[in-house]
Amino acid sequence: MKRKAWKAAFPYTIPIFAGFWFLGMTYGIYMHVSGFSFWYPMLMSLTIFAGSAEFVAVNLLLGAFNPLQALVMTLMLNARHLFYGISMLDKFKGTGWKKFYLIFGMCDESFSINYTADIPADVDRGWFMFFVTLLNHFYWFFGATLGGVFGSLIHFNTEGLDFVMTAMFVVIFLEQWLKDKTHTSALLGLGLSVLCLIAFGSEQFLIPAMAAILGVLTLLRKPMEKGGDAA
Amino acid sequence: MTLTQQLITILMVILGTMLTRFLPFLLFPAGKPTPKYIRYLGTVLPAAVFGLLEVYCLKDVSLFTGSHGIPELISIVVVAALHLWKRQMLLSIAGGTVCYMLLVQLVF
């Protein structure tokens, strides 16, 4: 059962492998040049497993001691996970002890794959999602540690490799688009995010964009349910 | 910062991340029926979130300076075209990424 789930899960994580060892290494190198020993990226990639929060954590560690600010910054930056949790309430049901790890490791990439993947009927869903999460977690840990240890020695031209994450989200957006009968929600997500990006700038737009998406989807509940968007 | 202060700061980041991930599951436990409104959100949010994530990935692209977002635009079109043509996730992602790397390293 586990073997089958592993075999089904691994191909989905190959793009994450490319993206995470690169991003993880960038993070490890960043910690290295900021004066932290490799223990920091190694242990932080293992325990936090949220890329953007870990980059911000470097700045928090370099600044003055302010635990409340650290907490609030992380909550704001990671508030999008609330949406992932709401979407996964049903899918994580009945996964037993694995559920704890699935929630712990629900980063953007784990969520996107586990939500959209077409898991074959004869493959155990719980183990499939578990391996997707575990592999992603390992790639990130591996990259961050490598970057922390060999930070200053690595020189080859990887400029642009980080686009692999953007490309993956384009594919996931398209897959969801092809599955949906109506596209109100997808278009709202794109449109409202772009509007908020223009209005609030790249550092501040995430929270207003999420509030706008939540607000408009709530207002549109009746017509959306009638129109089959929520089927 | 002392080591203790560093540890507390890191613990706060862990706590903040875990709160955002576990909260929906704590509020709506599997044993109880989930409110209809939340179930509605669970079905319509993902499509919107994938749009949000795409914009999030591109948030630092400047349309008015540097390469004006042209390599990003071309590469996204390549990803989408490859995907609509073959519908092979890895091929679409690899094709788009190689295209982007060539564009930013050699052309722009």
C-alpha cells in the first residue's frame, strides 16, 4: 500500500525538488552570509517549513528582540494557510495519525498538489498525501542545510531557476481551471489579487487580497451555489 | 540577541505558522458537521487561492523597469501552451523554466 502511494506521489514532487533545493539553498546561503551557522537553516527548515516565513525570520533574528512582532508578522504572512485548511477539512478526514503531519507540512506546494492531484482509486489517499508532504519537507531541509554548509563555495549560473515555482502554479491554476465548470472564483482570485497588488504594493497586498476574496465570495454565495460553482 | 532570545523568536515563528495551519481543523473538528458556509468556502476558495499564489509569485516583477516582465510573460505563455497541448505537468514546468532561464541569462 505504501509502495504504491510512494510511486504515485513521487512524480508530482519532481518540480518541487527542483524548486526547493534551489530556494532552500538560497535560504541557507542567505543565513550563512548573515552570520548564522548551518545549524540555524537546518533546524529552522525542519521545524518551520514555510519558505517565506523563514526568510523573514532571518531579518527578525538580526533585529532587536521582539517576540510579539515575530508572532504577528508570521501570522500575517501565513494567513493564507487558513484558506488551505478550510479547503482540506474533508480531504484530510480519515487519514489517522498522518493527519497531524499533513497539517504541519501544509505549505503552498503540498497544499496545491494534494488538493489538485488525481489520485488513482487503488492508491491510499492518506499515504499519497503523506509522501507528497514528506518529500517536499525533505527537499526543503536538504536544500537549506546544503546552502548553510557550503554557502560560500557554490558558483554556477542558476539565474532564473526560481521560475520553476511560478511555472508550477501556472500548471496548477490551469488544471483547476480545466476541472471547474465555471471560472468566477479563479477570475476573482486573479483580478482581486492584481488590484490589491497595484493598490497596496508587493509587501502589503497579501492580507487585503485575502480579505477581498473572502468578502466577494461571501457576497456571491447565493448566485455561486445556484450557478454550480460550489458543486 | 542572546541564544535564548533567538530561540524564543524562532519559537514564535513556529507558533505563528502552526496556528494558521491547525486553526481550521481545531475550529471544525472531523467529528462534527462543518457549517454550510465553511463548506461553501472550501469548494470555491481553492480556485481563487491558486490565482492569488500566481500573483504572489510574480509580485516583485516590475513592468516599468528592467525587462518589463517580458521574460515572465513569454515563459508563462510557453507553460500554458505546453500544458494545453500535452497536459504533462513535468514537461510544461520544465519547458517554461528552461525558457525563462535562457531568456534572463542570454537575452535580457
